[in-house]
Amino acid sequence: SQKIEQNSEALNIQEGKTATLTCNYTNYSPAYLQWYRQDPGRGPVFLLLIRENEKEKRKERLKVTFDTTLKQSLFHITASQPADSATYLCALGLSNSGYALNFGKGTSLLVTP
Amino acid sequence: NAGVTQTPKFRVLKTGQSMTLLCAQDMNHEYMYWYRQDPGMGLRLIHYSVGEGTTAKGEVPDGYNVSRLKKQNFLLGLESAAPSQTSVYFCASSYSIRGYNEQFFGPGTRLTVL
């Protein structure tokens, strides 16, 4: 069966450190992978998209890697800040369903001062 | 631009009642989606639309109907609400450009079915 797995346990890190979140998938051949941020009581907000033929993407303090052989994406936040505390969702985009996304359950990140 | 808006923000229904959730977007997006989010389950796709007048089923379509009569609006209907439909519902929209599908989400509707 198809699965998208993100760390179910919350990730607690100290301000200034690099946070690394993992997204693993099985039985998918995604055209691309996206990362979203979700704050309590709000809708997800898009952060980064990486296509199947790309290895790495960066945006300011954010970096995403995509390894289609390992079927894994890593999401890094460098120089983390308390304002980065949120739930982060990974989502796979398939080319045969109107580009609808299949979401993982998300990982909660808490950055403490 | 208001982006994606959802009406209402909160609603409480009794089992068997019906209601319609309205989603509107002002970004001229072709694609629109309805998701539900439950604790421990993540976001699950209910129905989606690739253009005005077209709809398709997602992962969990049972008990829901949708309509896309105007490009900017996507309606989600519950004909006979059940407690299992208690959830937070999110609408989203996206561009139609192939290979680029950033989705813009609304603020959500929290629905409780008693």
C-alpha cells in the first residue's frame, strides 16, 4: 500500500541549531514533492517544491533534498528561531490526479530559546 | 487579494442534517480541492476539480458531493451529516501550469456533527 511517513514524535531543538525533518514514502512515483507549514488553527502554507529530477532546493534558511532512490526527502531549517515552531507537512504530487497532493501526517517542531 | 476564503468558519450540525461549505478564490486558479483533516490522519483529499464544470473523487469522497459552477467557487455538500464527518475542512486552489502546483489553502471550517 502507499505510505507517506513523517516523524510522529515532536522535534524539540534549541534556537540557532539546524532542524532536520524527514519524509519517507513507499509505493509512490511522485512527479514532485512539497513542504508546507501549518500553524494551529490555520491552513497549510506552501514553503518549497522540488521536482523528481532535482536533488536539492534552497530558499533563505530552508533546504530540501529529494532522493528518489531512497524514496526520501529531508527538510532543513538552519539557524532555527522560536518563530519556526509549527507543524511541517510533506506532500507528494502525482501527475495522474489533477496534481492533487497526498500529504503526510506532519511533524511538530518546537524551537526553544 | 483575499486569496482563498471559506464560509462558514464553524458549524455544528445534528446527525442527518445537510449543509454546504463554500470556498471562493480570487486568483483565477483552474484547480480547486477539498480536504479534511483529522487528528492523527493528516490531510485527506475528498474531491477536486480541474476546471469549471468538472469534478473528480479523491481519497475519501463518500458522503460528500461537490459542484464547480463558477471558476472561482467550489462547493462541498453534506446531504445527511454523520458524526464521522466531524472534522476540519480545508479548501485549496492552484495554478494549472504543468509541473508547478503550489496549493493555496483557506483558513478552514471546523464542523462538528452531534
